[in-house]
Amino acid sequence: MTQRSCAVYGVGIVCAHLLFIGVGLFVAQVFQTVIHNRLKKEITLTEGSSVFETWKNPPPPIFMQYFFFNVTNPDEFLAGAKPFVSQVGPYTYREYRPKENVTFLENGTRVAAYQSKTFVFLPERSVGDPDMDMITTINIPAVAVMNKVKDSFWKSAMVSIWMNSLHLGMFMTHSVNKLLWGFKDPLLSRIHPMNPEIDEYFGLMYKKNGSNDGEFVYNTGEADFMDYGRIARFKGESKLSLWTSKQSNMINGTDGSAFHPLLSKRERLYIFSPDLCRSIFMEFEKDVEVKGLPAYRFTPPRDVLASKDENPANEGFCVSPKECLGSGVLKVSVCRKGAPVVASFPHFYLGEEKYINAIEGLSPVREHHQTYLDLNPTTGVPIRASKKAQINILINRISDDKSAAKLQKLLLMVTLVSNFPLIIVGLGVLLLLVFICLIVCERKLKVPLTCGNVEGLAEGDVQ
């Protein structure tokens, strides 16, 4: 056998061994198991781990964009016409959300933290000046107050009188900046001295800049990698007490900034949202690629905001039967101080057609209005995310008969209040006349006693 033949056989033997060992390792998944075990230990919320610092201070830029629906026919709407709206925006802000007061608990298996949020306006990413651009929309403070006193005629009448004296209506026009970050509302200012709990200021993001939602306690993943980032307690509680079922009050999932490694396409991911006062879930939609990195796209399905008829599990989110509004919307007044606030996806995406058709100017488009998370399946790290939400105010139209009856009572109340001084004067005059009549009658009926009568009686007694 020549040296060349020996070399050929040697290469063949080596190849055979490599193939045998490689196939064996692949079938046994030895290296995959080693890597996965390493990931489970490395991806934990502990000091020194590869993800801890990025969890404490997320490095990717986070942008918050606000859009407004400007009502173009408020007078016609009040007269019974369909409202017309035009979308204005975006007004873009850079959002910073570092974790603060980070404290490890329970032998390092849990970590407590506050997530502060700060917003900085970015004019180059916005359509205009938020201090100059004006928006006409529903008078949210007035609607909230009227909703609060709707069951009391006298309180409703008083609020109506105040609104009339302050020249306030069902619509208001303010700058984008005031609508977002707050302005002193005249109606709230009128109520504040009598009820100090009611703030004089209103804004969709009032007191949100530089604030936090409360203390979160997270599982670090030390005990079980599947619990990595999962919320254990919020504001000291392991469950909510807002809704009407145990399932609805559960605090499930993470805050959306972290997920366990080794994700599966078959699993359902839960996220707790303080803005919605509840947990929602997301399901796998498709494979995507972000800057060369593979990712799974998870999105909330229709079931999340489906009606109790479509998804019986959602019945617990109805505080009362009247507050089950149908698919695509969620009334969150229970955590908005009773204000008739309704949450949905933008343009009522995934909602019932009746909501979309009720307003002219809405056009739900999946690509623009869908909420999604693109997660790297190996590490569970979010590499792209888009959270979309819409705030709505519930207004009930009163029937003509009821409206007329209430208007008559209100007009009577206004007339009485407006003429109250004259009514007092009239009562005073009437009582004066009665008093004079009583004096005259008393004088006519009284019979005076004379001295002669007294003497006569005395003489008679002696006899």
C-alpha cells in the first residue's frame, strides 16, 4: 500500500468518525443543552449578568408619538349629525425609562424597582409646534364631572348652571401641549374648593412626566428561567381588586421590557399594563428579521378585547352589564377615578364595525395600528416594538323625551336660582301682610275690661 493510499484511507476514517460523532452529538443535543443551560444562568436579573444593566437603563431610543382627532363639526354633532374628525400628528417625544431604587429581595430571587418616565419633545420628528397647534375635542373634564353627578338631578343642575356661567360646552379647544401635559380647567376649579380631592388641572399626560406607576417586584429568573422578568407584585399587591372575576384581577406576565429566553412559537406571552389596569396576552404571528437578527413577532389577537359573547373570559372586565361595550373596546373607568374613559386600538382596529362607522374619518389599517413585539427567540430580548393605543370618552345620547323633561326641570331650576332674591323679597312682603292682618283681627276681637265692671262685681260679692 502506497503512502498516498494510506493518506486516503486515513482521511476516510477521520471523516467517518467525525460524521458519527457529529450525528451523535446532534441527536443528543449535547451542545444545544450546554448553550441553553448557559443562557438560563446568564439571562437573569442579577448583578453582573449580561442583561442586568440594559434592563436597568434600556439603551435603544424609545419614541412616544401622540396623534389627535380634531373634531371639525362640533355644532352639527350636537344637533345630531355624525362627527367628522381629522387626524393630527405625530407629536414625538423621546422617552427615558430607567429603573430606580433597585432592591434585591428574597435571597436574590426577586428584585423591586420603580420605572420613572421622562419625555423630551423632538421637533424634527413632529408635524408642528405643540404650543401653537390647536385641537378641538370633547370637553373631557366636563363629561367626567357630568358622568359623576348624572344620578342626582340637583347636582346635575348645579353643574349645568356652572358650565353656563363659565361659558363651557361639550367641546373644548386647547393647544396640543395643554391637552397633553395639563391646564387649569375652570369647571374643576369651581368644584375644587368643595371637594379638594378633585384636581384643578387636567391633561392626558398630566403629572406623567418624571413620574412612575408605582413599585414593581419582578422575578429575577434565578429560581426558574421561565419566570425571568415576570411581575410578582405591583404596588405591594399580587393581584388587582378592580374587576369582577379572579382571572381578570390576575397580574400576569412582564412589563413588556423583558421575556424569558428560548421562546416558543406555541406559547402565549402575557404583559401587565398599568394604563389598561389589566394584563393582556400576545401570540406568535410570523418570523421577521430586524437588522439581520431573527425574531418572532407576537401580537395581541382579537380575543384580548373581544366581547364576553366572543370570549367569555372577558366578562370579568365588565364592572356591570352596562359596561360591556362590545368587541374592540375596554372601559377603564375603574382606574380613572370614575371618568368614562374607554381604551381601544387606534381607529378601533380589531373592533366592531359600529364603532368605526359611527365616526367619519376613521380608517383602521393593520400595518399602521397594530401593536406588536419582535423578540429574539434565543434570548427573549425585544429588538423592535410598537405599542398602539387610543383613548376614547364615552358619551351617551339622551332621547328627545328624556332630554325635554330634563331641560324643563333645568330651566325651572335656572329660573328659581336666577330670581331667588326676588322670591325672598316676595316672601317677606307676603309675611308682612299676614302679620298686619293678624294684628288687625286681634284688635277687633279684643273686649277691654272697665273700672265700673270691676266695682259692680265687688259690691255684689260683699252682699
